[in-house]
Amino acid sequence: MPKDQGGIGLLDIKSRNEAIELTWLRGYLKLDGDRPTWAYAADVLLSIHVTADAGEIRPSAQINTFLQTWKPATHGKTGLPRYLTTMLRIGKKYNVSLAAIKLDRNLKGKLPIWYHMGASKKLRRLNNTSISDCLRETHGILRVVDLLRLTRRQHTRGDAPNPNANPSECICDDCIDDMAQGCLHPHKCIAAAANLLEQVAAKWHPHTATPGDGLSHTRTRRIDNIKAHGAGQPVCFDPSITERGDLSEAFRVFVHPDTHDRPPALRIRRGRVVQDETTSAYVADAYTLKGNRSLRERDTPASGGVHLSGLESRTMVATAPADMEGRTDRTGELAATTLAVMTIPLDVPLRIVS
């Protein structure tokens, strides 16, 4: 119990331990040059202990269980070390996943093509065929970008191709190199690569141009924000939902299961913005406003106050839900901020001061 209620204020050991497991999982999901060495050993262990219902999976097709549809076994009889099973169970409990509302074209290309998260049933059936083995072992096809490279191959150099020629007799440099590496029919592998690419869902397909949502900042706006932040001035909120950079940046916790199949969000068309209607929302938590009678009567640390000045001058009080875990002063401040956003019309510029 809290100290002011006669307790000793002991932290929640179970929650703290689960949080520590999530930080280990965050380290495992670092896929850039800073990835810890133990994560590579974990990759090998996880690939060995695949669940029985996943079927026989080629080791060369396994990249990362959080980027693909196969799962390692975490039951009591699994041969996985306890620290890995605990990490995976906590990740499953709190729905750690690649929460991609919208990926840019570069990130779509970095996703593994085998056991793809956005694969159709037909693509899943093509994971372990002989041609798929050739694509992996001979052509080095592991990710979507590798398929793009293969499907864009020009079979001829110089003169236009002979329409009556046998495609297996192609003498372009790339096909000659493939045959030297052991591929007997490069043209069949190229056709298979194009077929694999067609089975990727539209949301994840690198050729699918998602509608413009008007959410991402322009280059000028981003530069202005950097300058304003350095000078201690107000910055314009960036509501962009497009993930860029490295796949590690797209992992989230508490992800809703429908996120993978949900289409990208589109911004609601706004009305005419009148700068003269700009409203400032001054937000503070209950601790800061402890002298406020309405907050004091609520007797809860998860309350906050907000004063609106401008279009609608008023003061309001907000309280986080009673059943919400981990309610703090910061929670009350967030509740007050949310109340301000919901109160002000969508087409009114809003300046938040916390």
C-alpha cells in the first residue's frame, strides 16, 4: 500500500520483473548494427525449437519469429532455455509485434519473404518447394527486396531478345552466373519469384502506393521544428504514421491483434483553418494544482486540470479511469490533455503548454 495509507510503498515485483523481460525482448529485436551478440545465439535456439504445428521448416527460411508466421515452442517440455521461454511468454502476454500501420517502400522491402506476415495461403504453400530452395540457396532470396532484384533482371544485353528463343538458353551474364552456381533453370526461378511477389497482401506489397494521408510533415516543417525545439519554442506535433528507417523502430508493445490487416489510416479532411481562433491549453497534474478544490475533493493522483484561453476560455478537470493500472500524476496530466483535444473543434489550431 502507499505510505500515506499505512503501507511501505513497495514496488510491484511481478510487474517490475515483466518490465525487465520486455527490455530483454527489446534488445533481441534490435536488428541493426547495435544488436547484442546473445541475440544471434537466441536466433539459432529459437529456430531449432519450432512448434510441431508449424511443420517442417527449412533453416534457411527462418529469420526472426517476430517478423514471420512460424513460432518456437514455449511449453513445459521444450528444450529452450528458461530465460528465452520467459521472454517469449511475456512478449506474447503483452502483444509485442511489428505494429505497422503504414510502412514506407524501403521497410516493405526489408521484410522476410518466407513465412511473410502478410502472405496469402498460396504463398505459405510455396515456402518449402524445390524452386523455393533454389531461390534461397542459389539466388540468395531471403527478403522482399531480393525478389524485386531478381524480377527486374534484364535477360538480354544489347539487341532485342528473340521471341522464339528458349528462355533456358538465355546467355545474359546473370543467368550464366546462376547456372554456374548450380541453378539449372534460371528462367523458372525468375517466374517463381514474380509469383511469390504477387502473393503478398497489398498493404505489405512494395509496389502498392498507399493513398496520401496528409499526416507526415514536409521537409521544411521538420527543419522548422528542429530549430524551434533548439530555441525552446513551441513545436508542431508530427502525426505521421509512416514507419521509416529500420524495422526495429516498428516494433510495439500492447498491439491490437487486428493491426496487421488493418488498412492505413487516412486523415479527416479539415475545414478552413483560421489562425485567429488559435487556442492555448495550459495543462497541469493534480500535484501541481493541489490547491484546487475540485481536484482536492477527488482525492486521486490521476487527476489533471486544463485551462483553455482563446476561442473558448474555461477551466476543466479530468480524471483517468478508475480501473486503470499505474495511475500517477502524469496519467492525470495526459487525461487533461486528452480532454482539451476532444473539446476543441478539429479545424482550430491548438497550442498545448504542459
